[in-house]
Amino acid sequence: VLTGHGGCARSSTRAGRRSASMLMLLLAANVARFSLTRGVGALAQTAPRTRIASAVRASAMHSVPARVVHEPLFRRTRPLCVVSDSVAVLTGEALDEAISAQGLAVRALKDATAPKEEVDAAVGRLLELKAMLPAPGPVELPTNDKSPHLLRVRHTSAHIMAMAVQRLYPKTQVTIGPWIDNGFYYDFDSPEQFSTADLKKIEKEMAKIIRKKLPLRREEVTREEARARIEKLGEPYKLELLDAIKTEPITIYHVGDEWWDLCAGPHVANTGDIDTKALSLESVAGAYWRGDEKRAMLQRIYGTAWESKEQLVEYQRRTAEAKRRDHRVLGKKLNLFSIQQEAGGGLVFWHPKGAGIRRRIEDYWKDVHVEAGYELLYTPHVANLDLWKTSGHFDFYKDGMFDQMSVEDEQYQIKPMNCPFHVLVYKDQGLRSYRELPLRWAELGTVYRYERSGTLHGLMRVRGFTQDDAHIFCLPEQLSDEILGVLDLTEMVLSKFGFDKYVINLSTRPEKSVGSDEIWDKATRSLVEALERKGWAYEVDEGGGAFYGPKIDIKINDAIGRTWQCSTIQCDFNLPERFEMEYVDKEGQRQVPIMVHRAIFGSIERFFGILTENTAGDFPYWLAPVQLRLLPVVGEAEAFCAKVVADAKRLGLRAEVDKSGERLGKLIRNSEMQRIPVMAVVGKSEMESGKLSLRTRYGGSLGELSIEEALAVMAKANAQNVEPNDILGIEVDMTQRAESEE
């Protein structure tokens, strides 16, 4: 074979020998695969590794001179590799083959107990080859609704996990095990207390099940047959689940002939369709049976499953990044807010720095709403229970409301919503004219909703929160323009905080709804028209609207690829009818106005949590709790710093002096960890010159400026919602953000 390559294997030249050694390296791994000749193929499959090792040693120890190597044996029409002065630089398929071959070479040398220097050289070459791999592009993570196969993978993974658990811990009873957004879970009742170490054991058992390629088989049985089988297993939780199933026949899914569970599917064809390298068990948590704290506490094992190893790695990278950005951790670290258990779960205490950020968010919100033609309202926190019965909230949302309180023999309800209050304001002035419409009323109204303690999560899910609520009362022909105005305002507000990528859903009439066909059609057309006028792409969720009207939901994308539901725009045909809202039209006839609910943030608390995680606590300059920190390095500098701070505050800047007396390195480090955007070291030279050397928390210098000029630059940045370096035209390496935090 080598003779056919121009005799390079017999060549006495150094270049020829090196070319031959490279070919031997490739042949060792690929000759059988390509089946070049019967004899060579047989040799490649039967020769001991020691013989292969001797064939590849020369390649492992030597480099190849600069030229292009063509390999006619593989019938290639493109270069096999490009060779540099020291090592061969391969691309594409040739690189993949070379990495595979070099891996074989390393293995062969180790098996042959070759000298350490030879093994090290071979390993070094392998690393050089891997370094030639192109940087991977961004890995897109599919979702359950976009990838039916992924959903099946996750559902089957849950069953495989439950089967593995019962193999390892036979006394364990299984309950429910659904797929979820990023994976799956199963709840278990077990005398064993599962630990992180147990998860590894379960994963290994799952791998055994997967490798057997056991078929997933669907079976339909009668309710009586299902009950008999469950009773034989002694699984009372499954009996309760069986009783909750109202349809027949009962469906069961089997994993091979060993394990089964009540299930409607879907699943993959066999366990071999699961990639063991794309699956991982993540954690163990407590969970009440059926979500009822009065019932048994179970153990929930969470897992994640993907279609490929690359997706799992990307998911784990994002998960680690999300953990670093966790608003609960940053809230404590940066002293922004707390949830005091002595006061009760889900109730937020805003600390001075967090309260300052919140105030600036709210001030901006109020200003842009007034500019957009809204009027601001303030309404009570409680109301007579009859109001919530009229609105329908007591009937539909009673489980999410706190218990009533008795006041002078009447029942009062702490408010879970703001909308009925705005309706009462509308009706207070008597019968309105069409000339008064549209009315746009907005309120930052604090509401209270009952959430189970197990569902509470930092600022994302609380029991008391402030909605950025607004309601528009308009004529049917005004609806499209009003919706477009809301879309424009939403874009302006969200982009102010750095959110400019959205996922838009239009939800249409569900099966059960109120209102006529005519008003539903007209409202839906108005929403579609507004979206098309805005030029936003959207997806239609057929039948996903609220019972009282169609809606638009806007999800924002954050810095690490997650989507968050924030803004919503909802038409409401229910409340105007329940409260008998009316206006007089041009013909003097009484009509019912269109009511639009809309929120941009959703709630201040939740948006604050999202913003904190999106920025990793490094808030935009105009929002930062402290915009400038002075770091005195001599005692006499403190008075000088105090004057600079006073001047800064007169310009509307938030400045402070670090009086800790720490060494300079610690002063800078503390400022960086506290996400202070700009800092300045102050010593004798600064006092004498009256200048400040400004430094960003990313390590970039903004230069030496006079105090007046430095404060003017920062004041301008604050007013324009940019960073001070933007005003100065200086580029700062923002990628240092993560490194400085570590």
C-alpha cells in the first residue's frame, strides 16, 4: 500500500520517512474502516497492539515538514492536511480522523509500556491536534414543545430512573414522574434517605437499563385489571392515581418485561434511544404527596435529559451561570433585600440600596406613563368581600386569596387584584360619553396572594408584590391603536433596562369563554393588526386566551438565554358586563366599553429579580446604588473626599467614601465585589492637584480628570443612561466582569 504512495515508505530522505510515519498513524486507526485490501484489513483487526505501537512511535516522536500531503489511497479530492513547520495542521474530516488515530497511538504506547518520553510526546501531539478543532458555535437548546423527540426522551428517562431506583431500593414506592421544562422528576416514598452519592449509583443503574435497549410497550387494560395489578404490587399511591383517572381504557407503559407504570405516554421506542452521555441526575428535594402539606412527605429526584452530549454540556454551563447570577444570593451579598422568616415567608423587605434601585425604576415608570397619556391612581389595599364576588375573583381565584377578615360584622378581603378598583373609579362619575374615551389609568398597586410555602422562590414568587397595573377603557374602533401604543411603550420601557429580544404569543378564544362571537373576532383582529403594524413576529396559541378575552404575552430573553414571562396585554369582556359599565355612543345609545388589562414588568419584585440575574448584580450606571466610591489611602484625605462626595450629590450622583482603612488592594477589591461602577484612589497627589484618576470596576482606566470634569462626565452618563467611559469615548473590556467576580 505504501509503495503505491510514490515509494515514500522506502525513501531514505528524512521527509520521506516522516511522511510514511504519518501515513502509518492514519492507517493504524482507519485501514479496517476503509477496507482497502483484504490482507491489510485483516492485519489491522488481528495485529497485537505492540505491533501497532511500533508502527506509530515514529509519528508520535517526529514532526512533518511544511507541505501539503495528498493521500490517493483514500480517493480524496481535497488535501488530507496542511502541514506547518512543526506540526501538521489538519481540518475537517481529516482532523477528526487524526485525533481518533492519535488516541489509538497513545493507547497502544501505554499498553506496550513504552518509555515515558514517548508516551508524553504522543499525548502532546494529541493535545496539539485537539487544539486545532474550531471553536464550537453556540449550542441551541431545544424545548419540549419544539422537539417531540426530546419530550419522549425525558418522559422515558423518568421511567428508567424509577425502574433503576426500585432495582436498587426494592422497598421504594413510586408516585408520579412527569417531564418538565429542562428534564424530569419522580417522587418516591422510600425508607432510604437518598443522597447525592445515591444519584451516581442510580445513574449507573440507568445506564445498564439503557444499554439493554429494552422496548417501551403500551398496553390498554380495564380499570379492574389495572387495580388488580397495582394491588398485587402493593403500591397504594398508584391506586390513588388510578382513581383520579376519569377516562378509559387505562393505559400502561412497560419497560421491557420487568417494570411498568400507569402512563398516557409518549415514549421512545426502546431505552437505547436515550444517550447516556446526555443524561444526568441533578438533585434530591422534599415534596408533599399531591402538593398537600398535610400528606406524606416524599423524596423527589430531579434529572435532566437532552438529545446530545453537547446539549447537556451547554445546559450545565447555563445552569452554573444561573447559579452565579442567583438573585437571592446577590440580594444578600449586595445588601439589596431580604425575606425575614420572623415576619413570614414570601414577604419582601427592601434594604436602602435595593429600595433606591426600586425607587428609580418606579420613578422612570411613572414618568414615561404620564408622557404616554396615562393618569396615575392610588387605591386601597382591602375591600368588602362583595366586590370580589361581583368581579368573579372570589369564585375563580378563591384558593389564591388570603382568608377574609371581619370588620363590623362585614367580611373584608385583602386585595389580590387591582382591576375592580379601577372599574369603580370609572363608574364613580356616572354615565360617561364616548368623547371621554379612551381612558388610560395606571397604578403601582401592591396585592397579596396566598402561595404555598413550598412554591415561594426569592422575588420570583412571593405573597405580597406590586403590579405595574394599567387599564384602558376604549371604544371598539380605538382598540388597535391603543394596543399598538401599549406595544410601543412596552418596547421603550424594556429596552431601557437592556431587554430587546422578545418572544411574542397571541392567545385566542378558549372553549369556555364569555362574550359574543362578534366582540371576540373584533378584539382578536385588533390584536393581530397591532402586532403587524408593530412589525413583531408572533406565534398563535389557539384556544390559549383567558375566558374573558384574547391576549398578547411578551417573554423577554436574558443574558444567558432564558426566557421570562413579563408583559401581558389582555382584552376583558367579563368585568365590564359584571359591573354594568357603560358609555353613550354617537347615536345616544348605551354601549359597553372595551377594557384592556396590561402590565409591562408584571410585578416590581419579579422584574427586579430578573434584572438582577440578567446583570449579575452589575446594574446599569443610572440604577447603581452607588455610582462613585472614593478610596482614601491617607488619613488626611477623608475631608477632601467628603467634599467631593458633597459636590457629586449636588449633581444628583450617588457617591460615598470607603472609611474602612483597609489596604489599597483590599479597597479596590471590595469595590469591585460590590459592583461599584467607578472608583477613585485619593492620596496626597490627588489632594494637591485637585484631580481624580477614575477606574472602572472592570479594571479599565478612565484617565486623570479634574474634579469638576470627572463629576460632569458622570452626571452626563447618569442623565443619558450610559456608562462614563461612553461619554469619554473609551472602550472598556466588559468581558472582565465574570473574572473580577470570581
